[in-house]
Amino acid sequence: MAQLPNQYRAIVMSESQGKPGEVWHPLSISNFPLPSPGKDQVLIKINAVSLNHRDIWIRKGVHFDIACPSILGSDFVGTVVAPASSPWVGKRVLPYPAIGWLKDTKGPDVPGKQFGVYGGTKQSNGIGAFAEYICVDASSCVEAPRHLSDEAAAAVPMASLTAWRALVTKAGVKAGDNVLITGVGGGVASQALQLAVALGARVWVTSSSEKKLQMAKEHGAEGGVCYSHEGWPDKLKSMLPSSKPYLDIVIDSCGGDIVTKCGNIMHHGGVFVGYGAASGQPVTITMNAIDKNLEYKGTMLGSFAEYKTMIDFMGKHQLEPIVNNVVEGLDHAEEGFQIMQKGEQFGNIVIKIGSGDAGRTRRS
């Protein structure tokens, strides 16, 4: 094991004045003394990190419980380098990206400990992954699947876990189900597509981009429609198989009138699972939805137990998150933010920091 440095670099977010949604908190790179892992902790040399829309919301000042200054970033892959006595030393790991939620399927379950996600929040004490090193609890570590490159592995934690919980825990997806995933292209939606196909479901998607619809089909979708077109639910209905001409599940990031629009093509007892509200409008529930016994469930992230199950599933099925862009080095992190701001990517945006393996990275 190489000698460790005395300092490490990290991206720090500072506070700027302005109304939530109109600000753009600035980033800078700072040097910090290399931390020593505390009791039951490990020190990880970070190889790659992945951006989430959550990081955009934090910089816009619309995320709750923001700590400024703080280090951003929740999703990363790295190699454990200390303490020497840890059985994790030398292993490539994907730590659970949050604290305070172990196994209860209903929600966070650690008494006296508030749930929080790494990167930018008070619950994580401002600790984040956009850095060269990080200390985390050893108990939160999961070995990264061997088939994944660093870039692909970094894209797993939040996006894959959110998608897994939506599909499996909340919707109870099973082989043969007809599933609609809205707003395909982002990290969660693209990984929900891959997971649902691996689970045996037939998947349809929506997007504002014909290019993204085509890319979704290349990754297993049966078909898709542009949600910017009037009457898109009727077009989607025409695509469904005659043997089962309805949807069982909708995995949604838009909110608003999604239940109204899709209610007529849902099977009785069908399930909507919402993990976002990109439309900015509240979800509306109609009497038609009530008459059909439709359910709307909200979800966000997932427990450590769900996380481990999801990673095992990805390893078993050799699933590889779609990486749209790789930005080289912390100094160029702002490039990744600007790509995500434009919303044109299909898949994840990753920042390569160190070197852990020479695996293949898929770039769409």
C-alpha cells in the first residue's frame, strides 16, 4: 500500500445570496488535512463520483437542511486504504450513500439519528464525495461488482437504489408486467429501465426527445412516446400488446396530472410510484383513479438492506449503469454540472478522480 498524503483536495460549496431557485452556490477546490478514520470507520481513496439532480437542487438553494460551506457529492466508488487492520483494506467499495436507514421498508429506522444523504446536508455534517478521500462507517461498505468499471460503479448508489425501491419495494414489479417509465434519460429513469427489463417486465418510456426514445429502445424498452405531443397516452395505448392492453405500473418523475393522463390505460389496482415532481405541479387524483383502485405511492432512496439486495442483483445480472459523460478531474467538475443543467444526457454524468481499475466504461 502506497504511503498516504498529508492532505487531500475536495470541492467545497460556498453560500451566495439570493432567492431559492435563483441562486447558484459557487464551487471551489480546497485542501484539507487527511482525516484519520474513527472507531469502526475506514478511509477510502475515491476513484470516481457521479452527479445527481440533487446536487443541482442544492446549488440552487431549494434542497432542505443545506450546510454551507460543505463538500458536495453522495455517489462514489473507491478503494479502502486504512486502517491497516480493516478487512476492507485494498477492496473496491460502493458505500451506502446515506445515514440513518437500515432495513425498515417504510422509512428511516435508526432511533435518535436523523436520516441524511452524504453531500451538502447538515445531517452528514457537510461530508461529501466530491473529494480525493473520505471517511465512512465500515458497516456501510458494500464491495463493488467486479464487472463494473470505476465510472459505471460510481453511477450506482442513489440512482439505482431509488429505481430499485420504486420498482420492487413500492410497485412489486414482476415478470410480464407492463411498466411505463416517464422522463427517460436521467440517471434514475435510465437505471429503472435496465432493472425493470432484467426483472422480466415489458417497459415503455416517455421523453421530450426522439433521440432518447430510440436510445431507450436500444437498452431494452419496447417503445416510447414524446410527452410533449398532445394525446400521447392514446398513442402509448396503441403500442401495448393486444394480449395485455394496459399498464400495470408507472414509475414517474414528473408529478402533476400523470394519474389523470394514464388512468384510462391502467389496469384495475395499478400502481403509480413517484420519485420526483419535475413538472412543478402537485399530483392530482381523480375519481376515475379511485373507481379503478389505483394507488399512488411516493418514494425516495431506500434502506441499506435494499441497497445490498440491489447491488447483488446488478452483479448477478451483469447490469451496467449507462454513463453519458465522463469529466476528468475535480478541476473540471463544473463542466459536469453544466451538462446536467442542459438535461440532454441519457444516463449518468461521472467525474473521474483517481484510478482503481482499467475497466470498460459505456458512453452513449
